[in-house]
Amino acid sequence: MPGIPKLIILSEQLRGKSFELTKDLYTVGRSDERDICIKDPTVSTYHCDFIKNSVSYTIRDNHSTNGTRVNNVPITEQELQNSDILQIGGIEILYDCDDKSVTTVMRTQTGINLEGTDLGISTVKKMDNFSPFARDAKKGTKTQKIVLALVVALVAVIVLLLVFLVYMIMKQQPSATPAGAFLILFF
């Protein structure tokens, strides 16, 4: 017997947050007025709806800015299957309707290995480079910090070199002003 369908957020900033789907209609968006509020700039104020049908839920995009995807396919409306991966803006979400009839091996872009977890996922999926929005935040941030540090260090070395050269010019020509020393340096 299937349990209560739920949405489980996979994206890093909200990872693990889940929403049980018990009503016939859920509105989703960034606004507090929505049934499911996801505070993320890639999620529209009123992004999409989850509508209960006889067996599952249907997701319907509400003309959102960044779109809605199911299993990396842009949609306007689609009935959901257990273990579908949704992208609402830049947020990756697992749809879990607790049908444990089939074993699953699943890997998402967010790096979560869902094999052997008790999420009730029923289909076998392997997804490489799945989400167009998700990235390895730790790796990207570390690389960005290294590049930024190198750029700052390079600028600092150039500034120090220029100050030293101006100092040397002014030492050789005591009547030169700093502006004049810069002109001598560059011309």
C-alpha cells in the first residue's frame, strides 16, 4: 500500500526538507502566500502547482521565469511518477510516492546517492549531468576563491612594483613629482 506522496529537496541549501502532499492542490513559489514556500531567487513568486489526480500528482508550471523541469525535460504540465526529479527554478526536488515495488539506483547532480535509502523510489534511473541549475557548490566556491586570491595577489604585486618604480625615479630626480614620475615611467 503506497504511503503519502512527498517532495524531498535535494539542492544543497535546503537539502532534506520535505513536504507531504495530502491536499488536492498545492501552490509553490517564493512567496509566503504559497502552500510550499521555497525561498530561492530562481523560484518565481508563484512558480507552479501540484494537482492531485486519481493515482498521483500532476505538476503544472505557472509561466515561471526559470521554468519547471521533470527529469531534465522542460514541462508546462505533467503527471508525476515515483522518483521523478523535478527542477523548480534552480531547486532540485525528488517526488516520492512511497511505492517500494522496485529497487533503485539513482544519482543526482547534487551528489546524493539514493541507492539503499528508504525513500520509496520505484524506478531505476541513472542521471549524469542532470540538472542544468545545480553545481557542486563546494568545488565551485573553492575554485572561485583560489582564482580571486590569485587576481588580488597579482594586482597587489603590480601596485607595489609601480610604487617602487615611482620611488626610484623620484630618488634619481628629486624635483620630480609623483605624477611626473608616473609620466616618466609610462613614456
